[in-house]
Amino acid sequence: MAARIRYIEAVRQGLQSSMRSDPSVIVLGEDVRYGGPFGATKGLADEFGKGRILDTPISEATVMGMATGAAATGLRPIVEIMFVDFATLAMDQLVNHAAKLGFMTGGLLRVPLTVRVQGGVSGRFGAHHSQSLEAWFLHTPGLKVVAPAFPGDAARLLEVAIADDNPVVYMEHRGLYWTKGEVTGNEPASGSVVRRRGDHVTIVSYSRMVHHALAAADTLAADGIGCEVIDLRWLAPLDLEPAVASLRRTGRAVVAHEAVTTGGVGAEVVARLQAARGIRTRAPIARVGAPFAPVGAAPELEDAFVPGSGDIVGAVRGLLGEAPPRTDGQKGGRT
Amino acid sequence: MTRTRPLTDLEILARMWLIRAFEEKVSELYAAGKVAGLIHLGIGQEGSAVGTCAALGRSDYVFGTHRSHAHAIAKGADLRRLMAEIAGRSTGYCKGKGGSMHISAPEVGFVTATGVVAGNIPLALGAALTSVTRNEDRVSVAFFGDGAGQSGPFHESLNMAALWKLPVVLVCENNGYVEFSPLSAHTVVERLADYASVYSIPAVTVDGGDVLAVRDAVTEAVDRARGGGGPSFVEVLTHRLRGHYEGDPARYRTLSEREEWKRKDPVARFARHLAESGVPPESLDDVEAAARTRVAVAAEQALADPPADPAGVTGDVYV
């Protein structure tokens, strides 16, 4: 049986194995030699030296641009953005340059860049350190987006992201860093996976929300309701085949994520599920996500904002006609 | 890196004429409706492009701007593929996906250009980082205009280049106008080279009408970069004789200003200089004629090429 390690250790393991196997892999970020606020890069400077673990000033735009330029000329850089909220500062370089250079040059250039971002709601950090911005990246042609929920995927999919010749945004959830799981190295490199089988309702999710979906499935199982839980893992490219196959059987689905519901990944997933061949839903597909607001810092405000397993349970019961349907499954019924 | 033989004076003049002829051809084709899009010409700024690239080897990196036809030609880009790209042909460097503002000729070290002011400066630093990491002696050049000097990435990049002693030469083409308004409407700083001193980057301001002065200043900067001395800043005072883009009547410029800069035209000025140093006038005329012929042939071939293939609309989004 494979060892159980923490998610944050799995991230470090993915970095380490990639750097050992490919000398063109370098890491750039704020305080990465020290290890960063959560220790993801701790010890890497000792093994790989300061020439490959590069501490940068607080200059996200230029760091992202440098990594893009380095990638276009032969390196395989990994940029760490300490909080995904700060990716806003680097969006020109990420969206206009990293994502488009391959296309705009008709394939003359390629940008094998990995952007590690950390985010999600956890720890009462307030509205500048708690966002889930994956929909922005998903909306950008040229970027790939991956959001692992378990340590096994955290290690394996980071290696896959680094080896990819396209720019990949690799999204870590801070609230998962201390969770443990097996790392086998045999995790599938691409596509989504079924985390739990069930016959009544399909729950599609990713990142930490997968854990809430599994908890909701446990709760509902006690009442004889079987939930099938799909972990998307990759948001771009988006693999909905397992979700479609599941929905064909169940006829009911909930798409759940921690990001704001409006314009979120869930909207894209629902639209694609509805359009898939052979789908006849018994109820409109429900979405669970955060309300249309920044997150408040106070514990009561954060708790009221962040969706969890209770919201998924409520959405499933709503689909089954066991409770009054909420407005689009959105937390608190707000839009 | 294989050192490239330095260009002779006549070769420098030939590059300048190639650029002038190419840009005039683009202007003509645009006016005739044969080239579409947003076209920014560098007529009048040839001294900067050729002077800078004359100091570089083929394997050195250049990162351009929205106004970079001149830089690509100065670095040795193929005229037909470049014209085909600007004209939206499938035979263009980027299969028509880049266009005038996103040209790329990596085989001669012209890596890419950008439509976002200052967006290329961090990219150039990244290429310099590649050189350092791989222990190569390639130098990286970022061209940018005076308008870039007030942007965040410009200042971040100066700080970072100095901090990491990156082998990069920052070439600021100060043509006095930021789009449609004078530099004085954007900053109280008159010489952008002054910004460099804050970051302890050696800086010099040169007359962009004097191609050899530009070459010599950039050569010093390149030598410093190859010797491990880190970045340099070269501010080239220049002037674009056309508007911000083709179609811009440039009413913001006075007639006397235009006349003054026409007198300072870097191409004519260098030809005069060579004539005064004893080069026979007919040789100089031959250089211009040869350049115009090459451009005419390249343009004719490019325009005869098939347009960009609509089937490629989603191609190259991913590798």
C-alpha cells in the first residue's frame, strides 16, 4: 500500500520529481527558497540550488512575463503565485502573452509554463486572499487548468502539468493542504474520474468541493439516496464523458464548486451536460456555488459565504422533490 | 554563440533602405486596400533598428513592439514571409495569425512582438534568464517606446534586470509621442534614461538619426551584458515620420517639426555621410535601388500567396 502523505507534501513531491528528471525546470516566486507561506517549496533550494529556485521581488506581472519568455526560449519554468488573488496583477502576461504566443506565432513558439496558484476560502483571510478564479482561466483559449482534490492527483497532475508544452494553471486549495491521501504514481494523467458510484443523482465537482460532495453522498446514503460523485480534476480541457454517462442513468445532476456561481465553471458544465447526446433530465440541473459577493473576513460572514456539503445535500433533495427547490441551487438562494 | 561578422557601412545602409522601402510598400498596400488591420510604421526610426541589430549576433534575442517591422528586418527576417504575415497570407511567418503587431522570426532571433505596450520587456528578461540558466552568452534586447516608461512592467523589469544582473539591453525608442500626445503629457521626466539610474543601470541617450552612434552605444551595452555586467539602457532619440498608425493624420504635430525631422532623416543622413567619406554616389544609389527591387519582388510574391486558411481558426491554440 502506498504511503499516505499530505496534499502540501504531494505538491512538493511533484515539484521535486519533475526537477530531478528535467534540468530545464526552474521555479520562480516570492520566498520560494524559504518555502513560501505553506512550505510547498521548502528544501528545494538545498537540493537544486539558487540557480533553479529563484526568489523574486513582489512583481507578479514581470515574473509571469519572464517565465513566459524563458519558456518560449527553452526552459520549463514554474511560477508560484502566492495567492490566486494576486494573479490579477499578472493577467496581461498570462492571458495576452503566455496563452496566446503559440497561436499568434502559428506554432513557431511554445510556452511550457506551469503557474502554481493557491486559493479557495479558508482561514478567515478576507476578500484579497480567498478567491476561486478558475473561470477566468478557463475562459482563456490557450491555457489548461487543473484543480486536484487529493494528494495523489496533486503530485501526479503537477508532474503532468510541468511536462505539458502548453501553459497550465495548476490550482491548489489551501484548505486541502493538510489533508492526507495515497500517492501511487498511477493516477490517470488526464480526464475526470468517478469517486463514488450511485444511481439516483450525479454530483459533478472539483477541488475541495469534491470532499464536500463525498460527505453529502454519505449523508444522503443514510436515507437511501445514491449519489455518483465525479471529480473533474481538469477544467481545461474539460472531460465530461463520465458525467454524461452518469447523468444518462440518474437523470438528475448537481454541479458544485466553491467559486461564485454567476459565470462560474458550473455554468459551462451545465450547458454542456444539457447539450450532450442522450440526456433527458428529470429535473433542471442544479448549481451549488458561492453567492455573488466577495467573501467577508469575519468568521460568521465566511461561514455564511462558503458553500459546503449541506448545500449539496439541499440541492440533491430539491432535485428529488423532497424540499422546495432553491433558486438554481445557489447558496442562500441569492443571485 | 557564434560571433557574426560586423556589418560593413554599405550593409548597414542596405538594411536601412530595405526597411524604408518595405515600410513604404506596406503603406502603399494599405492605402490601396491590399493590406488590412492596424499598421504601425517605423519610417524615420531606421537608425534605431539597424544600429541596434548591427551590434547583435544572429543568435541574440530581440523582442519587439507593435511597431516592429523594422526590428525584424534589421535582425534578418525574410521579407516575403514578413510581408505575407502582414498581408494575412497562409505563407506568413505565423500563417496570418499574428499580423503586423505579432510578428515572429525565431530563426533569426526575432522572438516575438507584442500589441501591449511594455508587455515584451518581461519576455526579454525571461530569454535573458534562459541564457544565464543554460550558461549561453546570448544577449536579449527589448525595444519599447517612450510610452512604456510610465508602465508598471517597465519599472518592475528594470528592477529585476538590475537585481539579477541579466544580460539584457533595454532600447527605448523615444520618438517624443505617446500615441497622439507628447511625452510631456505623460510624465515630467524628459529623458527616459534617467529612470535607469534609480535602478543602477548604466544608461546613455543617443541620437537615433545617427545609425553608427546607436550601433556603438548598443555594442558597449552588449559587451557589458556578455561580460556578466548585467543590463544597460539605451535611449534612442528618434522620430516617426508617419502617424501613430496608418490612417492617423497626426494633426498633433506641427509642420516645422515635420520639416525638421525630415532633414534629420536617418537614412538620407547616413547616405550623405558615406558620400562625404568617399563612397561613389552611384554605389549609394545602387544600394537603394537593390533594396526597392527586393521589397517589390517580396511583396509581389507575398500578395500572390493564398490567404490564411479559415480551417486554421482553432489550430495552434494548444501545441
